Amino acid sequence: MRKIISLLLLILFACTACIRSGAEPEETVPIDEVLKIRTWLLDEDLEGRGRWGYISDEERTYPYKADGGGYWIPDDGVTQIENEDVFVLEELEIGVPRTMAPMTMSMAREGRESINYYNLLLYIDFEGIVEVVKVEPNDSSIRLVYSLNSPIIEGETAKRNGPCTINVCPVGKVVVSESTKNLVARNTLVDKEYILQIRCCAWDGTPVVTADVKITSIPDPEYSWEKDFKEGRYGELYQTGEERTRFCKIELLSYEYNEMHLLKEAASMYE
């Protein structure tokens, strides 16, 4: 597949070069800019250099400025990082695992975009039709919401006109009696893995690009999950003895273009 894609890219480049020698071509989007997937992430410079601590309800005063409910704890015990510098909205790169910001977070950032979301968010920048599909597991242990306004819409797949935002809730287990609609969660079960596929098509339905994304819930050493759930069984969704976390890793596993779309793009340059 990669050899085919490389050949088609060469053809596309050659066609573009030929056109430039004659009439001015129409402006086109660079092939590697067709699809961008962004989300709130731990700043890459902070990876492996510390952890996120939490402010208890007893320590907070009301009303308070939204601070994300926590603070940065440096491994060296010295380096101080302001809350608003810990997390960033950035694009995913193929094969580069990143730590996501905590589930369901609110943080004011002076002079910059505030952080305010529930569950986890994927910002999908694509001009066309976007469909997000559960690959593994393909059940209610992960939930997709594709209409964030009223009415909120949840489905086994999320299909919208792009650019769009998809809300992802990694539940960690299938539940029967609990409601499966409009779940807002601040945490999830640890050591669970999910794979989503993002399928992007042109407005006429022609497949353009497909990306696979992996989300993995990871241990959260500062999160007092035992204290939060010490009172006993809370129901099917939350039970005692289940280690929970507010953090996940995310990785863009693959990013593949449809060869027929590339040929169509190349051919259209001659029209």
C-alpha cells in the first residue's frame, strides 16, 4: 500500500509540475494537510518529567477561578509550571504516543483559549464527510457523541460534516442496567485499550483518507480513586476495587490515502 501511495504522490507531483509550466493551477490543499486530528494533550516537553496532582474539595474555595482542579508536580521537586502551561491543543503525529489532558476538565487560561470539555474530545479538521467508527472493542465500553449541542446524539458510529468535534467516553466495560446515553465521566478504568477509525470522504462520498487512532487508559498515581469509591458498590458503572484514572494515552496509528482519490486529483489538474 505504501509503495502505491508513494507512486501516486509522485504522479501527482509530476502533474503539478507540468501544469506550473503552463497555465496557473487552481490552489490545492497539500496532501499532508488534508486531515488533521487535534486534542488536548500534556505539553510534549513535560512528558516523563512529572505528574498531575489534584486539589481536594476541602482545599478549594468558592467561588473560584477554574484551575483544572489540580497542579503540576515536577519529578525534580524544583521546576515550577503554571497550570495554564501544562496542557496544549495540538495535532497528533503518526507513531507518536501522547498523554491526553484529564477527562472532563475546565481551566481558565489568561490571554489564551480556555480548556472546557467533558469526557475526551477529538477535533477533526477535514473538509468533507467524517465518520468515526469503533474498531476494538465495538461495544458500549466506549461511547461516541457527535452532536454536542441539544439534542445530544450518541451512536455506535459518529458521522458528521467536517470540520467537526467528536466526544469520546472510554467507559472501560459494558453495562446493562446503567443508562448508556449522554454519559459524562471524570474517570475510567485503568489499562483499557480502544481503537477508533476515522473515515473521511469527499462531499460526493468518494473515500479520501482513513486514520486509525488508539486510546489507552493509563495509571494515575495521584488520583485518589480508592477514597472516591470507598463507600461501597455504587452500581454497575462504578464499583469498589476497580482502579480508576483520569488519564489516557493517544496515538495516531495509521494515516492512509485512497489511491483512486489521488488519481482523480492528478487527472483533474489537466481539465
